[in-house]
Amino acid sequence: MCHPAWGRALTTAERLKDLARLRRVRDRIDREYAQPLNVEALARGVHMSAGHLSRQFRLAYGESPYAYLMTRRIERAMALLRRGDLNVTEVCFAVGCSSLGTFSTRFTELVGMPPSVYQRRAAGAAAGMPSCVAKQVTRPIRTREAPVAEPQPA
């Protein structure tokens, strides 16, 4: 026999319960971004299937749980790179990424430049700026949202 909720629209109470679970997942990602996390483990933690969690998370927050996790990791990586006391490989592992190649690719997609270039440019740009302001000013955006550099006439 099927569960009574299957085949019908979710009630308001069910939607609120799902939203509370999604907030717990988002909060866990924010807190444990440097830990090995995957959608299955996140879903188990809130008693949802991985597929349902992914669909509902995307509906609620506009991106998949994995994309949200990577955005948090890249934000933290940006802060560590601005500090300048760690190299790119150390930053990669410090934020929970296990592959330097994947980290560099995602960093470039979100920020618009490789992490090594970002580190060189950010060293002087954020000097003297309070960290809370630097975080807001340098928050990563997806490449599709980043302004495309216009070719300069010669």
C-alpha cells in the first residue's frame, strides 16, 4: 500500500516540515563545509531520499545541495587566499576539497579567474579592508552572471 501523501499535493504542514529540514541541511553545509559531505549523507541526516532532498533544495534555494556546498567552500577559499599565508593546494584541502583540479575548475567557474591569479590580485586589493566588507565585496558569482570583459579597441 502506498503512503497516503503520495499522489497528492503536499499540505502546508508537510511543506513547512520539508522547509525546516532543508534549513537544517543548509545550516549543516554552512557549518561542516570542510568535512566530506555528499547528498546521500545530508539526506540521511534529515530522513529524506537523496533525490527528494536535491529537488526540494533546488526549489527552495535555486541551486543543488552540491552547488551550494561548493559555493561555501569557494567563499572560504577566497578568504584564505586573501590572507596570503597558505598556498593554493593548502587552501584546497583546508576547505574540504580532495582534488586540486576540481577545486581549481570550480573556483574559476565561480570567481572568473584561477585561484593563483585571485591570490595575487587579492593580496593588495583587500589590504586595510575589514574582513566583513572584503567578504561582501569579493563574494563569488557564477561565471554566467559575471560581466564579460569587453575587448578594448587598439
